[in-house]
Amino acid sequence: MFSEVLKRTGQYSDGDILLFEQEVKLRKVPKGELLLREGEIARSIFFIKKGAIYQCGPKPGAEKNIIDLHTENDWVLNHKSFISQSPSESIIVAFTESDVLEISIESIHDLINRSPAFLQLNRIIEQATSRLYFFDHSLTPLQKYQYLFENKPQLIQTFPLKFIAGFLKITPETLSRVREKFVKSKSSS
């Protein structure tokens, strides 16, 4: 189980995998539970074994402030708070009952001190940053939806449309038009 999780970030020896197993914790997270609260400092990253989690602004109407959506086999972290060890301006919430692997920043530092192979865990952080910037600033709404449909269909299947619209940074009405356009383009090709 742990070797599959680690292989998503790089190459590790059997000894490295054993070290990782000693540091990671399995958590059952009930639906609606906060993994990170506003004002808390992010001290862990999470890997979703089962379930769905989202990150959003803390204000009411969270679906309008969606920062990220995650399902099984995704890594979850609040990048800004985790890197700077500053208070979080957003929250991380279990959308469904979820099973997650949790590893603390202290454990990551300990692993890196014990084996330089764990520097590869930095890929999790890099991917979170580059994906958010690229996704939010480089694509049209139609391209964003097409990307989700082709690369992350589980998000569309798991989360309500108002969450998808918030994630795409468009209104639910615009999402409706985008989906209509997308269906037409699929049927004509």
C-alpha cells in the first residue's frame, strides 16, 4: 500500500518505504470534518485512500470559493500555509467520509534527514502550485471543463455542479453553457 503511494512521487528503496510506513498515520475522517481550519498552520499533507476532500475560502457559500477538489489517490495540502508555516486563509473539508494517510512536516523533515530519496516528496508541493496557477490563469472555461472531463472525471462524478463551477472560477450558469458547448463539440467530432 505505502509503496504505491510513494511511487507517485519518485523512486524509493525498500528501506525508504519502511521508514515512510513508520511516519505515516491512517485517519478515518467523517464527512464534514475539517482537516485544516482558518487561522491554523498546515503541519501535514494528506493522501486520499478513499473519499473526497475540498479546499475553500472560509466564508459562507463555500462552493463559490473553491480552491481545490480532491478524490482518491490525490495528495492534499494547503500549499501557502504548509510552506511558510503561516496561518491558513482557507479550510480543508472532507466532502465524504474519507480514509487518508497523514504525514506531518516534522516527519517529512525526519525522513529527508534519514534518506535523501525523500526530497522527491517535494514533487507533491510543486505539482500543487503549478497546477493551480496553470489551471486558474491559462485556460478558458471550456478548456478547463474539457481538462476535468478527460483527466479528472471523478471530480465531475463526485462533486455537485456548484462546486465544479466554483473550482473552475465561473458561475453555475456559465458552467451550464460550457457543458452544453462541450457536449455539442463531442457529438460533432
